Amino acid sequence: MGSNGYLLAKVFVSFGIVGASMVAAIVVSVAPGWSLCELMGVERSMSRPYSEAKFFYNSFFAMLLLCAVLACIPNFGDTVKLNVQVEILNAFLMPFVVLFLYFL
């Protein structure tokens, strides 16, 4: 009985990690498209149809395609090293973000 609970806990934690990863992947791929549209001054809402926000949707799909291509290149990205590098970059950029939010 105890081993079934352990297995069930592992399954639930795994589903939680996969769900969080999917949300993070959407956020990471939408953010550059949103930023490009903000920079260009064009419509950037996901609630708009494709016909009204073509640049936003095209940049979003281009980012997804670029990430998929980069992920398929053998020996290109070691996920552990990539995660550490992202956290280091985050640590260097965080003071600027906090300062900007303070002045905002």
C-alpha cells in the first residue's frame, strides 16, 4: 500500500512539473513577440483575431519555430548549463528591473 502512494505522488509531481513547464514555454515564447509589437507600435493582443494582429502572431510562431530548431540541434544546448546561465543572467539583470519598477 505504501509503494502505491509513493508512485502516485511521483505521478502527481510529474504532472505538476509538466504543467508548469508548458506555462513557462508559452510565456517565454509570447514575451518576445509582445515586445516586438510594443516596439513597432502594432496590435499585440492574443484576444484579437489573426487578421487584426498578424505581426504579433507571426512573431510568436517564428519564436516557437526558432526554439524548436535550436532544441533539435545535437550538443547545442546542455539544459543544466543553460539553466545556470539563465539564472546568472537573471541575477545580473534583476537590479535594473527593480530600479525600473521603483521609478515606475
